[in-house]
Amino acid sequence: MSQDPRKFFVTTPIYYVNDVPHIGHAYTTIAADVISRYKRLEGYEVFFLTGTDEHGQKVHQAAEQSGVTAQAHVDSLHQRFKDLWVRFNISNSDFIRTTEERHTKVVKEILKNLFDRGEIYRDSYEGWYCLPDERFWTEKDLIDGNCPECKRPVEKIKEFNYFFKMGQYQEWLIDHIKSNEDFIQPTSRRNEVLGFLGKPLEDLCISRPKERLPWGVPLPFDEDYVTYVWFDALINYISIHGDLEGIKASGYWPCQHHLVGKDILTTHAVYWSTMLKAMGLEPPDNIFAHGWWTVNGQKMSKSLRNVVEPNLLIDQFGVDVIRYFVMREVPFGLDGDFSHKGLIGRVNSDLSNNLGNLLNRTLNMIKKYQGGIILPPAEETDADQALNKKAAEVLKEIRPLYDQLAYNKVLIKVWELVDLTNQYINNMEPWNLAKSDEGKTRLTRVLYNSCESLRMTAILCSPFMPGKCEELVKQLGMDQSIGEQGLASLESWGYLAGDTQTQAGEQLFPRIDEEAEKKILATLEQAGDEKKIDESIEPVLDQVTIDDFFKMDLRTAKILEAEKVKKSKKLIKLKVDIGCETRQVVAGIAEAHEPETLVGKTVILVANLKPAKLMGIESQGMILAGSDEGKILLAGFDDTLKPGVRVK
Ligand code: MSP
């Protein structure tokens, strides 16, 4: 079975669980939420998937640094994303984590299937490996001998690995892209992918030896390897629906939209499409690569400490205002610049002055002239036609714009209706109509039309601002939610019942005046400063009792021998004397210490730590050290103590 015409499947990338969620992550998720909500209004059964990418080198390293298992690390970290999506009113159908059984099971099944069918083979490989990016590069890819992506040094590695026969699908993929205009969007990005495919497409190394990276899905046909994190992660889009048979039966494949940032287009357009081809599944209908947000013209990065923290923004502005801003400010597909001033500007002009004001003035006049009731309207006259016609035009034009993910154009279109309604009120001069009986009859139509236009606006904008738009229809006095009214209620003018008691409430979009702006900016700045401190200093962990502490057996240990671990930049193997015995310990200090300078030093060893293997070498304990931005200092004593003394 294939795509069910009533079903609609949209995905975000699954976010690296290590990252602190920022406005860039929120952007893709909001975009996916908007289209999901719109399609639900159209009557589709929508499956909207997001989640976290939890395997790989970086997660492994971060867990080691925090002294917890990788599983415990991801179990706690993924929650930040889940919590943020709840705050942002994201209506995802599921949240996938790549460490879940339901996912790893499918990854293994697919790998086995591809291996059995000869789509995956074993070969020796020599290349330049970038540890932080977990990628191999060829000599010609390198820039000044460094990784072309992150610019950090690479290591030459020769080893056996498993390869997916990606190269054989090159012609098929080029052909598919060329004959399906909507497959990769925007067009400029589509051309980039075609450019990339202009060079020979190599096979894809899909394994990592466990001795180098133990944290991943084990290959089902060779337990000494784990799966390359991208090969594992991409499969989330189908593992959510079960195995290969499950996805075919679900009616959700091919997926309508994979929304991704421009930086991960190649992995989706090339790796993922060819993986699907090998699995016997169709490519997705569309992969849409959106642009990146900068902050005041600069790239957002932890080291620049300019990451826009969405929770802080929500506290200051509320959820819907931010959702509106990111979707309205920049055409989806282009890069954009984030600034608080820009955000405040949009709140004041579009939301407060235009839409908010239209609602306020309409409700105020209904209160003043009609006792708060939207009365049954008098007959329409020619003077009402323009508004009516505009509403029909907006509705017609908006549908394809939503389908093209032209979010900002959707909003521009709706605001044409908002502006015209404000103008309509100005032209009709209700304050003069209210002066005569005849005028009052006419006024019922003018105020009714303003309300019907507001209701329509609320429904059309509700995918962007679900909370505020529900509030708007409530203030109009309607009992039916937006979902219950549906898009069908917009087909003809006049769905709103004429005899409705309005429920004016708080202003939907209060204006942010100069005073309020200063206050908000000061709060954000202060919160930003506090965050800087938080970022560099880890929070203190939960309290332990003295008994808990004494369970740790810390000993003075004299270093007898030290040598670098082969193939590792970080690890040193030590032999230490702890009075009663000698121990072999592996420590991640090679980047800051030459082995020969360590011999003779007395350090502190956690002597009763369960032995663990690092790059295949047993470590019988852990040396205490403190590290700060590349500096690694060993904990020690102000004078010499003999080996084996307990430290407490
Ligand atoms: N884990 C991979 C995706 C695997 S999907 C099978 C990954 N994760 S990520 O957390 O690094 O990035 C997730 C998304 O956030 C990407 O689409 C990326 O483009 C987006 N963004 C990261 N920074 C961004 C901005 N500054 N602006 C807009 N989007 C940005 O890649």
C-alpha cells in the first residue's frame, strides 16, 4: 500500500540531544507545526514527527565528561526539547528518540536486510577522520590540512568498515530530482544538490568500530561495529511507523514534507533518498531546506554566547507572538536575522495596531451601539461587496500558499483582509451611522461583517497563533472552537450566528511602548548574563550524605609509567602505584600533558570505580582532574604523600 490521500506526514530533523534548544530548532518545529495544524483544519489525518538524535561521538564524550553513562545522559537531556515543544504549543503526534527499542530494532532490521541483499559490503578504508564531526574526508576535501566543515584538525585512520553502495544510485537520483520539480525546494538548494551530484558519488561508510565509538546501534552482522549516526538517525522517519512492512501499510509513505535546515540538505537529499531506494521505498514528496537565523548579523553559537534562548523569549513575549514573528519575518527558505527590536516592531505594527486594534474597536462599538451583541445583520449593499470579495479571494489564494510552505505570504495575504476590514470600518463611519435609526440598521451589517472578517482571520491564522486565535473567536462570543468550525465554515460569508453575545476580554496583543520595551530588553540582557555564568559553571549536583561520600575510595597514586594510547588524541595509559598494588589507568589528558612529564607525579585515584574499557584498554580507576576550555589540570597535593593514602 502507498500514500493514503487522506493522510499527511510531516517531519522535523531530530535534534542532537546534546544541544541546548535554541530559536533555530524552534523555527523548524514551529514551521512543521503550522503546516500540520493547517492540514488538520483541511480534514487530513496528520502525523507530525519530531524527536532527538541520541547516538554518536559527541554524546559519548559529553557523558564521559559528566561522569554518567551515555544512556543516563540522553535520558535527562532529551527532556529539554520535549518541554520546550509543550511550551511552544507544538502539536506533534509522537516524539522519537533514537535510543528507543522501537527505533534501534528497525535500524538493525534494515541493516540486515540491506546486507543480505548485497547493498552493504565490508572493505578497508583509509581516510582523514574528523572526530567532532564523525566524518571521513579525502585528502582533496581538506582545507589547510583541516576538516573543511569545522576547520579542526583531522586524524589519518586506516581500518575496516562497512559501506552502503550509494554510488550506484547516482544516475537514478539525478534523474529523480530533475523530473520532480517539487522534490527539493527551494530551487536554489535543488541546484546545489544537482551541483554536488555533478561529481562522482562515492559509497557511504556506515559503520564505526566500537573500540573507537561504543555509543551507537550495533551492526546486526558484526558486533564489533556500531552504525554511523546519520544512517541510524535518518531511519527515524520510518521506524516511527514500524518496520518496512509497517511503513508501507501505514498510508503515511511517501512523506509529504521533510523540513530541514540548509546545512543538512545533502544528508537528506542524497543519503536518505538513496537509502530509501535501496530499501525499496519511494523518496519523500518533498524535502524543504530552510535558511538559518543569525543574531544581529552574527552566526548563533555557544562560543559567541549569543544563542537566542526560546524560553526567555516566551517569558517576555508569549508563545504566539514568537511563532508569528519567525514565520512572518523571513520567507521560508531564506536566511534571516533575529533581533528583539525587529520582534517588538512586528508586535506593535502587525499584531497590535492592525489585528488587535480591529478586534478592540469592533468589540467596543458593538458594546457601545448594540449592548455587546452582534445583531442579525441587515441586507448587504454594494458597499459591502469589496470586503466579501476580498475574503473569498484570500481563501482561494491562501491554500496553495500553505501547500508551498510560503508561510510569510500566507500571513501577508491574511493581513490584506485585516487592513481592508479596518478601512471598511473607516469608510462606513459607524459613529455617524449610530446617530439615526436607519443608520443603526445599516450598522448591524457593518459590525457583523467586521466580526465575520475577524472570525475568518482567526481561522486562517490559527495554525500560526493557535492560542490567540482561539481567544479571538471566544471574544467574538462563539462557543465553537476553531477546529470545530473548520475551513469549511469559510466557504461562504455568514457562518457567524447573528445574535451573539460578545465576550470582550483582555487585549490580545498589547502594544509594547518605549517603557515596556526598555524593561523587556533589560530583563533579557540580565537573563543573558546570568545564562553566561550558568553555561561555564556546571550546576551543583543533588546532595549526598557523608556515608555516600565515604563509599568513594580515593587514594594517592604515584605515576610509574605513562604512554599515549595509539590512534587516540586524548588518551594516555598510566601505570600507578597505590601502596598495596599497581593499577593500569586510562586518562583523557593527552591533549594537555606529555606522558614523560607525568612520571613521578602523585595524583588522586578513584580506586574502587568499576573497571571500564576505553578504546579496548582496561582502566582500573579514574584520575581526578579539572578541565576548563582545553586546560586540564591534575588534582594533587601541596607536598608529597606516600602512595596509597586514603583521601577524604
Ligand atoms: N541530528 C541532526 C539531524 C538528523 S535528522 C535525521 C542535526 N541536528 S541539529 O540539532 O544540529 O540541527 C537540527 C536542525 O536545526 C537543522 O535543521 C539545522 O539546520 C537547524 N538549525 C540549527 N541552527 C540553526 C539556526 N541558527 N537557524 C535555523 N536553523 C538552525 O543536524
